[in-house]
Amino acid sequence: MAKLVTILEDDPSRIDAMRQWLPALLPTCEHIFFDHAERMIAWLREHLSDVVLISLDHDLPIVRGDDGTITDYGTGRQVADYLCTVDTRCPVIVHSSNNVFAAA
């Protein structure tokens, strides 16, 4: 059975820092990163039973494309709300600089 650590994070410098330290801290785990809440939720629907740790950033980008389309990457709260509806058997942590929403 795979042991997976799943992380929602959009900041490349934080992802790089996590990629540097996670192998030493959790050497028997595969580390999966997402920058989009809905994509993470879709992936969790299929793989949650193999996940041993979930880390969620709250604030994700809203991006306006050159053609004017807007893509909202969602929030860590959306993933947390989804996790409340399923049998989550692993720790879930929030890593965020947004003090207001991280505590909620």
C-alpha cells in the first residue's frame, strides 16, 4: 500500500522548500502537490485511503487569462469541507499566512 502525503500549495518557493525537506522527514512517503482545490478533491476521491497526511494552504490564486477568462483555484477550506463529508483517517494540517481563515 502506498503512503501518500498530499499538499495543497500554490507558492513555488514553499513547494521547493517542502520538496527539499519532506524526503528526510517522511522518507517512506510519496509527496503529491496540488495548486487547485477542486483538482485535489477529485484526486482524493480516488486515493484518500492511501493518504497518511494532508496539508492545506488556504489562499489560492484567482487568475485572469489573456482572453479574459477567470480561473479560481479555490481555497483550502473547500478541501477541508470535503474532508468533513468522508471518512478521513489521517491528520490534516493548515499551513497559511492568512491568520483569519487558517484559524477558522
